[in-house]
Amino acid sequence: MIVLRRELGEALRARRQSQGRTLRQVSSAASVSLGYLSEVERGEKEASSELLSAICHALDTPLSEVLDDVARRVAVAESVNAAIALPVTSVTSVVSLGDNRSEVEVGVAAA
């Protein structure tokens, strides 16, 4: 299951780490407690729009870019979940290799 707060937290953490900044630095700049920012990054807390705005401002990153990152992460997760959810049909096939014949059971994802 896709959890939006988890994807958002991962996107914020990736931005912060790419800048080489610590949780303490960003929490101070955003006027957010270090513990709360950590919980947001771990996807344990839902961040309000005001809090997201403050964190993005502290990261000197437009909120729209972070939300775009989140949208891409969700799209990837959806495509992975869709691929996993495809029913698998078992097919028995006879394979001939020269004089040797063997039956091979192969799982095929139905589209």
C-alpha cells in the first residue's frame, strides 16, 4: 500500500541529504522541533501545508518541486504494485534440446 506521508518524508530526506545538511540544521531553519522533522522524514507524522512550506523554505526548495518528486515516487510505487498484482498462470511447456526432452513449468503473468 502506498502511504503518501512516507513518500513525502523520503522526498524531503533526499533533498536534505543531497544538500549535506543535518536534521538539526533544517529543523532550526524551519523552526520545527528536530524530533518532529525526523518523524515527518520517516513517514510517521502527517505534515501540515504550513509545516511543509517551512521545511521547503529551510531547504531553499520550492514546495512544487518536492511535490513533483512525491508524485514520481507514487507513480513508481503504483507501477510496481500493479506488476506484483498481476495474476500468474502456470504453464507447462515441453522443451527439446537435441535428444533430451523435458517438461518445464513456467509462471506467466497474465495481462
